[in-house]
Amino acid sequence: MTRVLVCDDSATSRAHLAAVLRAHPDFDVVGEARDGPEAVRMALVLRPDIVLMDLWMPGGDGLEATMEIMAQAPTPVVIVTGSAAVSDVKFGLEAVRAGALALIAKPAGPGHPAAADEARRLVETVRTMAGVKVVRRSRAGTRVAPPATTRPGARPGPALPAAGRGHLRAVAVAASTGGPAAVQQILVNLPPTFPAPVLLVQHITAGFTDGLAAWLGTACRLPVKLAAAGEPLRAGTVYVAPDGYHLEASGPPHAVVLSSRPAVGGFRPAGTVLFESTARAFGSGLAAVILTGMGDDGVAGLAAVKRAGGVVFGQDEKSCVVYGMPGAAAAAGLVDHALPPADIAAKLLELAR
């Protein structure tokens, strides 16, 4: 039985979340908190297996409550928000950086055409995240300011030459559950002079992608943008796959390709499509990175990377929220280097020299 604490300032939202979970016999909603401070008190007393946390609440927001829970009674926390506004997604991702495991949308209410799918997504997330081991975190320094060298509105790098400097011509990254924080750890360690484009597929709730790109852009020294069809791929720029489109690369000359062809393995964008496409476009100059996430998206595409002579980095098990995607890649013998995100960044810099 998974014991769940629900925190939301809206009685209607609390009741709906509780009803979605209570429809499954393996969940026990042990408490309902009206704000962040009450959630912290209940977490200390009830010791739930997981906390569903709203973002904005009178008397204490979800970020502050997450920080307190992680400091006093480390418990898996999932941020559940009803807003896809860029500012709210960025704030929710700050909670992920503070220790929450995931950011998801509140499921639609009864009668909405997406209600069943969104309820199923919530249930799957709670089941998976409740089993994640979390560690105590200090309150101090949890709110991390952008690096001092961050350049708001940074300009894109130069057009990508036919052959990049060193052995690195492009980086392709696929991530799912827990991915935003792992991606941020890689990007924050790359300098503005990084000589290759970075193409990113991150599985995230539809509507949250703009906020993800904005959040990553404030946390690193590279310009981060949603990829646009046909635009040239430029060195030192991060291209994020938009909602509902596969992200691919053409060339040379190298440019963004967005495809609405069918989902692969249930995903569009899919890591497998990204890896297969960039392997064709960049060959042995490609570094493919597969990060934390459920399932095995990307693994089939990594086989194409290996055939093309590219290098594959997989996030190591210890640093993963969910060792699904990188674990499947490692089991298939496709990972050249299994490392935590910051060390992956260091290896990318070595390849770029």
C-alpha cells in the first residue's frame, strides 16, 4: 500500500486528486494539507511514502514546503500544477532542483475528454516516484542563482562548419523522469564557447516545454530555445524539441527538422528518432547522451549512433531518479561511459578540444 499526502489550497483539487488515487486499491491517501506549512507538519507526523504538492498556496508555496520536507523528513515529492504559464513551470522546476522528483499537470476533472489519460499518467507517476530513494538536503543554498557569467538574451553561436573543432560536431540528449535537473547539471558546466549544437528531447507534460526552455536558459551560459523547423544548427546553442514534434537534423548543411510522423515507443518527440537522425547527420562527430527516465526510449536509436562511430554517454545509476532509459542502454551494451551529469559535461569538453 502506497501512503500519499496531498497538498493543495483548493478543497476541490484535493478531493479530485484523492479520488483519482482512491480508485486504485494500492493507494491510501493518509492526509490532505491546505498549504505548505501544514504539509510539512503532516509529513513529519504521518510519514507518507509520497507527497503531491501544489505550487502556489496562501501561507507557504510548494517550493518552500519541498525544501522543508527534504531537510526535515526526506520524502518523494511530486509537484502538481494547474498552470502551464512559463513563470509557473520555471518555479516548478526550481522545486525539482530543490529535491522534488517530478513536475506534472493536475489531471482534468470528470467529463473532460483527457480526464482518463491524465488520471492514468498521475497514477503511473505516483507509483514510480513512491519507490525512489531520496536523501536529506540542506535548506541552505537550495535556491541557486544563475551563474555570474550568464548573458540574458545571449546571441546564437556561429554557423556550424562542415567539420567541427576537435572530434565533436553535435550533442544529442534524451531524458525523461528526473531529466530537467540532470540536463541543467550538464548545461551549466558548458562554456559559451562550446563548439557544437546541443539537441534535446525531454519528455515533459504538453504545454510545459516553453517553461523548460526558459528555465534552462536562466541556469546556463548557452542560449536555449525551442527548435524551429529549417533553422541552421549553430555551435553553442541548445535546441529543445517542441511539443508534439520529433526533433531531427539534416545536412550538411546542418539544420533543424521537425516531424509529425507517428510516435515511436509512445513518444513524440522520441529520443530514438533524435539519435537515429543525428547519427546520420553527424556520424562519428556525434556524442549521444541518455539520461534518467522510465522505459527505454532512445535505446534503439543509440544502436545507430554506435554504427556511425559516435560516442554514447549514459547517466550512472546512482545519480538517476529512475534508471530506466540509461539502464536499458547499458544492458544492451550501447553505453561507452556511465557517469553523473557533471562528469558527462567534462567529457564533452574533452571531446570538444
